[in-house]
Amino acid sequence: RGRRVSMAFMLEQAESQLAGGALAKAGRAAVAEVKLTLGRTYSELGETAKAVSHLTASRDLFSELAAGADEGELLAESALGTKYLLLAATAGDSLARALCRGGDLEAARVEALEALRTRQRIAGEGSEQAAASLATLGEVELHHGRFDESKSALSRALSILELALPAEAPELVDTRT
């Protein structure tokens, strides 16, 4: 009681348990989801190397699951395969942001474009998922100093969201500001 635990301690404990096989019975998808969460958290804390490691592993695990690497069959055309491909794109978007924060702008751009292509192919060019990837690409292009490309990507993202969401949606307020 009254014991304070730091975020760093909690993250280290989670990593240790993950490395020790704590989620082995839960399956590779659960491991990929935990790695996605760890990667996003490390990215927000400015721990770029750890973020990139976890996010890359998450993206790769979800991609392997979508391809049916575990089952020996092609899952990419199934609902479960589609879910895993979209999660791989989510991890790719987060990875692009982490790489951008870490200064690896070219790798960030590659990740952002790949996530965008996947989301456009699976969810559609006018989907909210595609808008999220366009926003990531816009952020990366801005850091690259490619202002016209950034404006184009962010404007496309905003246009999609304006059609898909109510005017008072927090996502629109964030995108407009």
C-alpha cells in the first residue's frame, strides 16, 4: 500500500515477462498486440530504439499471421487475415512515427507508405484507416521538409474524416488544429 511504481519499472516487468514466455499459451497474436502496446508506449516516452524494436516485431508478427505462417494456409483472404493485415498496418504507422521522432525520416516514409497502401487496399481509399495512414504520412513529410506533400496528405486525410465523422468528432478537431 502506498507503493509507487514507475512507468519504466512496469515496462521492464512487461518485457521480462514477455521474454520469459508469459504469453506463449495465448498465442502469437497476443504477443504481437503486447509488442504494439509496448512500442507505442516507448515511442511516447522518447525511447526510440525500444519502440522501433517492439513495433517492428509487432508488424512482422501480424504480417506472418495474415499470411498464415502458423497454420500453413493462406489467411490473407479471410476475415482473420484481413484483421491481421490491418493490425500490421497499425503497427507500421506507429513504427513510422517512432522512426520519424528518432530522426530516421527515410525509413519512416517507407513505413508510412506501406501502411497506407495496405489500408487503402484492404479498407478502401476513403476509409478512416486510410485517413489515419495519410495523417502519419503527412507528419513524416512535414519532418522531411516536404511541405507540399505533407499538406496534400493531411488535406486528403481531413477530407476523408469530414465525410466519415460528425462535425464535432474529436478526430476532426485534432486534425484541423
